[in-house]
Amino acid sequence: MEPPTKKIRTDSGSPEQESKLESPLSTIHDIATLRSVITPPPQSRQVASSCPDAKNESNVPDTIPTSSTPSSIPPKVIESPIQLSHIRDLPTSKGYNVDTVRLRDILGDPMIRECWQFNYLHDVDFVMSQFDEDMRDLIKVKVVHGSWQRENATKMRIEEACARYPNVEPIVAYMPEPFGTHHSKIMVLLRHDDLAQVIIHTANMIAQDWTNMTQAVWRSPLLPQKLSSAPARDMPIGSGARFKRDFLAYLRAYGPSKTGPLVQELETYDFGAVRGALVASVPSKQHASESNSDEGTLWGWLALKDLMSRIPIKAANKEGKESLKKPHIVTQISSVATLGQTEKWLKEVFFKALSPSSPPSQQPKHSIIFPTPDEIRRSIDGYTSGASIHMKTQSAAQQKQLTYMRPYLCQWAGDGLTNGTCIDISGDEPPKREAGRARAAPHIKTYIRFRDEGMESMDWAMISSANLSTQAWGAGVNSGGEVRICSWEIGVVVWPGLFEEEGKGAVMVPTFQKDCPSPSEGEEKGKEDAASVVVGFRMPYNLPLTPYGASDEPWCATASYELPDWRGQRWIV
């Protein structure tokens, strides 16, 4: 779920000092700090051993090699396929915003002629302020949302805002499920130079999400138009052809009257440079026996399970023997819904979908990162950040769910105690690897499989709009053999094999406060794993993880907190 309207109260609690926390839809931060001189960017970001500020995958073949051979040549290092969002109020002297992206960086390109915005929350005025000043009145903007009820306040607010701009059109998504939400976060950009780009991210289109909340952004290469040709028959998982098929299937689910023109246009573009696999959800019912994505696009945990069974997992032991080091899957989300009175769905459905083919001796360890009230209190925006972060813990049923989840729970920042004092981490063993986002509250959603508990490399990583909920991923199989999905969600999965060159090996490693592994780190990991390519993955949280202590509780936005945050505000519901 997304932020409800809350109240904040200062220490005195007097009526004069009590103020209603503005809805993110009605709050527009001063965008002067987001503005920069806009010049047309390069058509794509180059991929090279020096990890410059560009990724160019336009020459990548539409097949994915899987074999690996050792090489005496120093490995190429490649920057992270995802970026973190720029945090406005972090100290500039610390370098926390190296390699990050602002919304203005994406939408400020004067080459954009048409923009489709799919999201849960839209502040139309804020979005329009991010386009190039000379072009914003000429760009066709489509705002796709899920507020379908006639008297819905959000729907009326969006329509009123769109009416102020002749070039902006609201589109209501098909919402057949009463408990579903239109939660996907996508931008599709069509350009004057006949290129297109798909951006999948984790932020609502509101100022708060793009200023001081931790978010992730995946951007496709700039996609060229292609001459008409027969549809590709060979569509290996992770290839551009498969990504295009699945993405267009997702868009078609809205119906031809909603997204038909976008589908028709994207059909003419070449997705061959894309390296990644799409995992999405649409409101639907799929039969559990329909578990082969070669026959059609799957949704929810069925799609996740199918994909994870196909990603090549390299043994943690270099000799190829069964390793005693178990993999570690970390689920990091901003909301946890009602999952049931027992851990059946969590363990037997979701965890199994994340690791469907592991032998019993190699079943992964699982952790779930979710912030504590202390971490919200000390975040940049204090309690205001908590309006976007949800786990209910007040009723007996909710406490029962918390009981079985507690062994998996880990802190977001991992640097505080329940009384608000800080831990001295200078002598940690192993040393902390700092992501630089401890004070930027998480709205990001990541799912990562580390090869072992040392967390030095990854088997795969995913960013997604989907939180931990049955509405997002789909419920368990019902008596009729169906899996019911209520919400719209979308994410991208990447893994080392997508970046191999000439059949030589690749390894993916976590990077901290930068997108690219250092050359020395790349050479070390390349030799260790007999890999010719070392790919970074930008980490949003610190490693190693910090499990919840006995007195730790998850943040609950529907509970009241009398202890003031660092700004002197209380959270009173």
C-alpha cells in the first residue's frame, strides 16, 4: 500500500503547532535544487573496461552465452545496470551521490516527444516541472493510474491537474480486483530522433520520492527503430527479444483502448540491446500448470519461479564440488501486507519461487530488510518518510505474522540502537561496506541472491515495484489450481551471464557509493572466478546485514510514536 494522510505533532502538541502532513500529491518541493543546464545527452552510456559514465549495449547480440573459460587478459569491469536516485539533502562533501540519477536527468532531455507515465501516485505539476522548459508544452504526456472510482479524490486531483495542460492525458488502468492497486512504475520515452527508451524504477511520481527517499532506476539502452521483419523465434531468457515480447504482453493487458497506440509504436523498435528479464504482474488468474514462459508470458510468482529455474547458478566452490557455503537471498522492501496466519505462503510459495531448483543441502538462507522506528526517526525527512512504508503490527493476527517473520528481519541502516544511540562500527569484523543510504529511508525494492553468506558476489539481482504481498505476487494455488493476482507490478532481473563476452565467464559484485567496481577489485574477482567480465551492482544498503535485536520492531505507519524524530516531530495517528 502507499502513503495515507497522516498527522505530525511537535513536542508541545499544541493546536497551533499541530499540522496536517500534506499529501505527497499536493506537495511540490522547491525544484531549483534539481535543475541543471540541460544539453542533449549521448544516445546511450558506453560499456567499457574503464566504466565511463555511459552504457552502450547496441551491439549486443540477441543471444545469451552461458559457458565460461579462464583468460589471462585482465577482466573488463562494467558499471551497475541499475542506478540509485540522487538524495537532495545528503552532504555533498561525502560523495554519496556519485553515479546517481535525478528525475530531471531523465525527463529533461529536449529530444523527448512523447512520455508515458505508469504509476501509483502522480503529482502532474511536479512531473511537468521536470521536462525541458522549452519543450514541456509540446511533449505528449500520458498519465496511467489506477484510481477508477468516479468520486475518488486522487482521480479527481489527477484529472484537474491534467486539464491544466493541453498536452497531458489521464488514462485509467483496468482494475478488476477490489484489493488491487496500479503499482507499476514505468516511463516510456519516445524521441524525435526515432529512438525509444524504457525506464523501470521504484519511485512514485511525487517530489518526496525523488528527493530524500532511496530509490532505484533501470534504464534500457536507447532503442532504434528497425526495418520490418519476421518476429524472432529464438528468444532466450534475458535476451532483448524475450524482454520485448513480455513487455508488450504486459502493455496489452491494459486493453487496446488504453495502451494500443503505445504497443503499436513499440512494435517497430529493436530491443536487441536489452540485457535483462522482465518479471511483472497484471490482475489475472493463471493456472499453476501454465508454468512455462516459452509458451507465453507468465505473471507474478509463477513468472519469478520460471525465471529463477533458468538462470545459470555458478557453484560457490571453484572445484565444482557441492559447496558448504549456502547462498543468501535478501528481500528488501518498503511494505509488507497480510501474508496469512502461518508462514506457508512466505516459505512454500514465495521463497520457493526465488529458489526453485536448489538441492536440500543448498537451500538459501533468507533475510528480509525492513526499517525500524528508530531508523525512520533518524532518516532525512524523519517521520514524514514513514508515510510511504507499511507493515501493520497491532492486531493479534498481525502480531502472529510478525512472530514467524521475525527470524528473517534485518535493519535498514544497521547503525542504531532502540534508544537512538549509535553503534561504533569502526571495529566491525568483517568491516562494514557502506552504501551511503542509511539516512535516506527506503522506498526501493530489491531482491538479491548472493552466492554465499560472505556476500562478495551475486547470482542474480532484481529491482521491482512489488513489495511483499499476495496481491502483488499472487496468492497460493487455490482448489481449482489457479493463482490469483490483484495488482499491476513490474521489475527487471539481471545476472552475470547476461554480460559475458565471447562465451567467457562473468561475475557480478556489489558496489558501494559508486556504480563501477574498482579495477583492482575487478581483477581480483575475475581471477578468482575465472571471469573475463566483472559487473557491478549498486547497493542501497550496508553489508554485512544487521539482524533485528530482541527489542527491535518494524516501523508501523498506523501506530503512534511519542518519541520525537530528529526534527522534533511526533507521529500521532
